[in-house]
Amino acid sequence: MAEERLAMRTQFPASAESQKLQLKKDPEFPILEKQNWLIHLYYIRKDYEACKAVIKEQLQETQGLCEYAIYVQALIFRLEGNIQESLELFQTCAVLSPQCADNLKQVARSLFLLGKHKAATEIYNEAAKLNQKDWEIYHNLGVCYIYLKQFSKAQDQLHHALHLNRHDLTYIMLGKIHLLAGHLDKAIEIYKKAVEFSPENTELLTTLGLLYLQAILAAGSMMQTHGDFDVALTKYRVVACAVPESSPLWNNIGMCFFGKKKYVAAISCLKRANYLAPFDWKILYNLGLVHLTMQQYASAFHFLSAAINFQPKMGELYMLLAVALTNLEDTENAKRAYAEAVRLDKYNPLVNLNYAVLLYNQGEKREALAQYQEMEKKVNLLKDNSSLEFDSEMVEMAQKLGAALQVGEALVWTQPVKDPKSKHRTTSTSKAASFQQPLGSNQALGQAMSSAAAHRKLPSATMCNCQDHELEHKEKHENGRVALLGVKTLLWSVWLSC
């Protein structure tokens, strides 16, 4: 017993002494993450001021080595709009933990928000090497490729993201890629799969419905292109019941009435389209066209001037404006408009031909000859680079103008095969009989007609003379067709914004 008591006496002081040593050693190893729970609590409560105060205290204690505190500080900076500061802090986190994919993801996100999409793709690719099962990395990588307009790579990355994990947002971005590429059918298939996966998502349902309506509208556009105006109007009626606020729809309906020679109805529909989209130059173009057809030159001048304000680089608009000014007997301004049209349009020979007619009518034969020769150069260039056929009335008019300018009647244009539905047929409103009058008369320009929004297909319009109403109606039919082609691009952007 005595020995046991002695052993216990000697045992207790030893344990107390070891405890004192342990207490002295603890401060030598500070816990870097001891206040992370409090930082997280303030952050999720959105009490950012208190959160930043704790972060500051934590970073002072750890001499700036607390990765979580730096990470949350960067998130707060991003929420406050300080993207560059957040990028620098996320880069610090990446240095502290180079094998952490989340840090690289945040660095790439900040680069993306700064508009540095190429640099963001490089960082995302590095993050993908560290974590190959994170769908978010591949999704964001696909989005970056969309902004870089590398759509094939974007599709690959988004499909990979869907393979890892299906998300509504990935389906939406993949559908937008197909819409940007003009593949309406593929976009509809993607959105159908998305709706099957998430049938309660109202955005997906709405977008799919709009795409179906767009498909109907596209079918009507094709019918309108081939002159089936009644069938096209039937299709448009279906769309109008669902989307009555669509400005491209009312523009197309207006041009259908234009093709059916119902000009008052056409103006009514086009003005409704203009009310819905007052800054759309194509609608203003078409309104100017219809008013020129109805010989309402002051109204035509008003709408064409407005169209030029929104599309100042399109020579064809200045050509139409020049015709309206000529009929308003403002010759000087008409010349200025023609000069601007010639400067902007380097490929359409009809601009030079119409300008030459005006100059000849004013007795300026030398300047008219210069424009005539420039027209021949453009015709030769078009003949060499494409198989376009030119309207027979235009050929005959150019021959007569050449004879009047004493350059001979042989013209570089060849007589085309007359086909009113030919895709490459140049629209015209002239008649050979219109040049039987003296070229010096103002009436020689006649009623002006032009294709609407068809500047991508050259030669696409003419400002020549017309006294024959039957031919004029035929050209109105053609102009309604080409006007529709110009509207499709606008319609596309409208659906993409939905």
C-alpha cells in the first residue's frame, strides 16, 4: 500500500507538468480556418459588411494565408461589381491551392465577365484537367466558345456537359447555337428534349412555342417568295392569333398585300409594323417603296429619310431617295443622293445607270457618260463572278441611253430568258417605250420601283422609267417577294431575343 501511494504521488505531478507543456505549445500552431464558419454564416445571410470585418480579422491573424477568407472576399467583390479586384483575389487562391479546380473556375469566370473570353477558355481547360466530371466547367467553356463564334467547339462542350449532367441552361445555350447557325429544325429538337427533361420550365415551353410559330412563319415566307400570297396569308393568320405584336409578321403581311396590289392595306399593315418597331429600317424601306409605287413622293421621302438615319451605309436607300427627290423637282439634292449611292454601292450597276439617266436629263452628257462607263465595269465584274441574268427592259434602256450618248448600242449585258420567278432575276419598273420620250424631260424617270431590303443580291433594284401599269404591277409582285427575304434576318433576331 505504501508503495502504491508513493507511485500515485509521483504520477500526478508528472501529468500536470505535461499538461502545462501542452498549453504552452498550442499557440505555436494557430488554426487558419477557425473563423470560416462565421465567415460563411455572414455570407449566406448577405451581411457583407460584417463578413468583410471578420475576413479582415482572419487575414490579419493568419498573415493573409486563409484561403477561404480570400475566396469569400473575392465573391463579395464580384457581387459589388469590382471584377478586377475579385480576379486578383481568385488568382491568389489558385496560387495557394494550385490543384483546386474551383479556384480556377472562379478565375475563368472573372475573366469571362471582363470580356476576356479566350483567356477564360484557357483557364477552363486547365480546370477540366483537374476535374473531368464537373458539368459546369464544360458548360461555361461552351458559352465562352459561343462568344468567340467557334460554334462547333461550343456544341461539343455543351454536349459533354449534358452527358455529365442534364441542366435546363445547357439545353437553352445549345438551342441558341442552332438558332445562330440558322438550323431551326435542330433547335426545335433540342428544346423538345429540354421540355421532356423539365416540363415545368416556363421559359423552355415559351421558347419552343415561339419556335413552332417561327416555323409556320417561315413556311408562309416560302409561299410568299413563290407568289402564293393567299396561302401565305393563311399561315400568317395563325401566327397573328398567337403573336399579334410581331413587327416582322405585320411587315410580311403588308408585303403580301403589296404583291396582291392592295396598296392601302399594305400601307396599313406596314404602319402597324412601324408602330411596333419604329427603329427597324427594313419596315421604313418598304413603306418608302409602297409610297413610291403610289406616286406619293413626299411620304416616300419621309420614310426613306428615316430609313437612311438607321442604315446610312446602304447605297440603295439613297438611290430610292434620289428618285423621290427627282419627282419632287429637287434636282440638286437628287444628284447629291445619287452621288452618295454611287460612293456606297460598289457592285450594283443600276445605281450608275439611274444616275446617268438623271445627268443626261439635265444636259450633263459628259458626267452621264462617266456613270455609263462605270456601270459597264460593274456589269463585266458581275458577269465574271456570277451567272446573274439581267432584265430585258433594263438591257434595252441601257442600249438606248448608250445610243443617246453616242457610245453605240452594243451593251455588255446579254438578253436573259424571261422567268418572273427566277431567283436571280433583277427587278425592273421600266419599259422601252418610256425612252421614246426625249431623255431631257423630267417625266422620263416615271414611277420608281425598287426591291426592298435586297441589298445582298446584286443587282437588286432599279430606278428607271415606267409608264406601263401592267409592267408596274408585275414588278410590285417581284418587289413583294424580295422584301420578304430582307425581313427574315430581322425575324431571326427577334426570336433570339425571346
